[in-house]
Amino acid sequence: MAQQLASLIDDPTQPVSLDTFSGLTKGSPAPFWLFQGVCAAWGIDHSRARLDLITVSENATFILLLDGKAAGVVRVSQPGYVGGPEAVASEISWLNALHDIDGINLINPVPTVRGTFVTKIHDLNGVGWTVISTKFVEGTVLEDLDNPAPYYVTIGQWAAKFHNQSRHWTRPYGFKRFNWDISNMVGPSPRWGRWETANLTDDEKELCNTALWKAMDVVMKVPRTQQTWGLIHADLRPSNVIKGPDGKLTIIDFDDAGYSWYLYDYASSLSFIEHEPYASDLAKAWVKGYQEVAGDFTDDELHVMSALSMIRRLQMLGWTTNHRADALPDGMAAEEAPGSVMCAQRYLDDPLWLLH
């Protein structure tokens, strides 16, 4: 029987002290109100613990240290982001369901002392921050490897298994996640930011816009059926896959999970790096892995996933216009505008350029 989402949410009302994350840098200690709230929610002894910033993006993520050793990761969602506690509880519900798939390694959410997976911590102004914690995964993110391509076969395989599960999974009562449709990606008021405000010349904007309309013309013709559209991870890129000391991969960060075209997972797996020389190797490896599980792509499907990749590239260019540069590896944010122009030109010359 489907689990009620309400049982995943803890909603304490006691406020704690006020602070913000805007002035924090990597390694900075968490504001005391957050540290205090996390210790209370997960039953942690203050004297044993530290909570230090990893990064600030859509959310703030912190590493939890117990007796000086990494024990967990705490994610703090900005109030109202993705739909509030119910949407975060839905994310955890799907994550827990995906653990039933054999041969896939995923982060493990940690329940609070009340047995829930999602809690809300209030500051002194009464602003509620939705908070979850997951076990720490030891290893190196693929983003930090010289060549992540060999692991993209596995990522493609796992994406296909995710999609198969999504097509057949019965959502629990109250399940709530957003859509990644074209309007939320690159519309007039996209979820993250408008690519048009990036540092581009008029000619570069025109080139990117031409490529975007060519890609949208492909995607808008795809019907939303059980086979093409459903719940996906939506961010299976190198920064969200960890290679452990034993070589095993673990997928993290389901924060962007939502409804979209299944093939959008291909596009998101290349986020920010489509312009890099090695991106083609990653793309082909992903396709190889996916086809080993789900069968060969049709020519139409290859064009759809390539069009989604072009759209995703400009979507993430928009992301860079209103996010901190240190949310990406050094120098990557500055490469997004010129790299997007290059991708647009390559797409106009050959829509399947990344797969060749």
C-alpha cells in the first residue's frame, strides 16, 4: 500500500536564531540556528558535531562532521522552493522506492528522531527552512576525474532502469513534484533564470535563439505519453555521481527530480560541459549504456534527446545568471556563455553533433 506522505514530514514550531547563507563560503560553519535545529531534529550531541558549508545553489548543503569525521550531508531548501515540505517528502518517497532496483547505488536519507525524513527548522522571524539529511558517501565526484566517460555507460544503464521504474510506480497519496517542460526551462519566466540576460553580443543571442527554436520545434512535437514523459532525476551530471574507493558509483541529489521527457535525463547528464572536447565521449557512453537496458534508440529519439540537450544548455546558461560562480568548479561559470554559442552553432550545423 502506498505510504502517506504526511508520515515523512516533521514540522516542529520552536524558532531558533536568525542568520542567512549569503555571506558563507565553502567550509564556513552553519548559522547557529541551523546547527541547533539539525542537532535537535536528528538527536545529535552538540559537542560532537560540526556543520560546515559545502555549497549554496538552489539550496544550501552542509557536511555533518561527528567527532571530526564526515557522517552525513544536510540540505536546507529555500522556503517555498520546489513546492515546500510536501514536495521534498515526495522526492524522498521516490528515492526510497528506487532503492528497490537491483544493482543501483543511491544516497540513503536519514530519519529524524521522530521517524520522519523531512523537517522544518524556523528562524527567529518564523521563516521555515525545509531540511533533510543523508548519509555521507565517501569517494570522488565524477566531475573531479580526468575522464568520467568510462562511468557513463553505467549512468546510462541506471537512467534506463529509473525510467522503467517510473513508468510502473504507483505514486503515494499527496505526491507533489514540479514539471520540467519547455516553459520552466527557457520560457519568459523560467525556473532558474533567463539565458537572454547572459553576457552575449546581439549576434550571439540571435545565433542561440535560432538554435533554441530549432530544438523546440523538435521537442514540442513529442506527445506526452507513459513511454515518453514521467518522473525523472533530471540532474544526472558528473557532480551528482560519486565514485567510491571500491570503484562503485552512487547517485546523489534528487532535488531536481520532477516530471519531464524521459530523454531529458540524457540532456541533464551533460550539463555545463557540452562544449568540452570530452563531452562527445560521455554522450556516446550514456547512449550505449541506456540501449543495453532499453533497446536501441530510433532516429527520431536521437533527434529529440539532442534537441533537449540544446535546450538544456541554454537553460543552464540562464542558471549562471543568478547563481554564485562558486557553485560550479573554478572557471566553469565563465565558460558557459562562449561555450553555449559554440554549442548552438554546432547544433545548427548538425543536430546530432555530440553523438558523432
